Amino acid sequence: MAGENPRARRYREMEISTATPQQLVVILYDGAIRSLQEAREYLDMGRIEARNRAVNRAMAIISELQASLNFEAGGKLAESLESLYVYMNRRIFAASFGQTGEPLSEVIALLGTLRSAWAEIAQQTQAPAEASASSESRPDLLRTGAAGSCEPKAVNISC
């Protein structure tokens, strides 16, 4: 974010560097939602270049969420999320191509639902993690950290 306050940027960097994998997913959902809301506003204002940047940012975030899915551990849920992410990217593309905000609103609503679920997961997994050093209660839907790592520090989005 070009015009972001330096203090806000430092706070955001600290939030990301100390977040659990589940909290990182929530942060990504927040970013995608914010980008799509901006895209919808830019569409209404006729600011095509700004809309394109916001749409591209949202699509990149959704693609990263898709790339972070762990199909071995997540099974059918990971498959369902992948299908939903593909659908979301198609709807965003349709919004850009058709110059209409309705598909963006639809994707914002879908992301909001997923964000709420992941926020609850993050909250539930944070309490047991604070009570014990064990990570056995952590959902393993995401590929995280280095292979063999006991406590992943970030979502692996480079796979």
C-alpha cells in the first residue's frame, strides 16, 4: 500500500511475523476482501487502472490461498476450497470483463463467510496452543513451514 502510514506498516509486519498459520489465512482473506471492495469502488468511479490493480491483488491473494491447500491432510475440504477459489477467480474475471460489480459483491460475501470460519479456527487453536506446547490440535489443512518443522512460522505459498 503506497500511502500507508509507516507506523501502520510496522504494526502490520509485526502482526504477520507473529501470526499462526490460521491467523495468516484470516489476514489473507482480509486483504482479498479489502481489495475487492476497492475494486468495486473504483469500478463505480470509472477508474479502470486502479480497479485493475485492486482486482489483480485480490486474484493473487486467492491464488496464494489456493496454492497453500494441503490435499493430503485436508481431503475433500481442501478439494472443495480449491473449487471455490477457482470459482471466485472466474467471477472476478467476469466482473472485470463485464464492467459490473455484482460478481465482486458475490465473491466478497463468499470470502467473508470463509474468513469468519477461519477466524473461529484461529481463535480455537490459539487457546490450546497457549495452554500447551503441543501442536496436535492444530488443523493441518495448510502446507506450512519447512518439512519436518514442529511449529510452522508461515504459510508456505511458494509450492
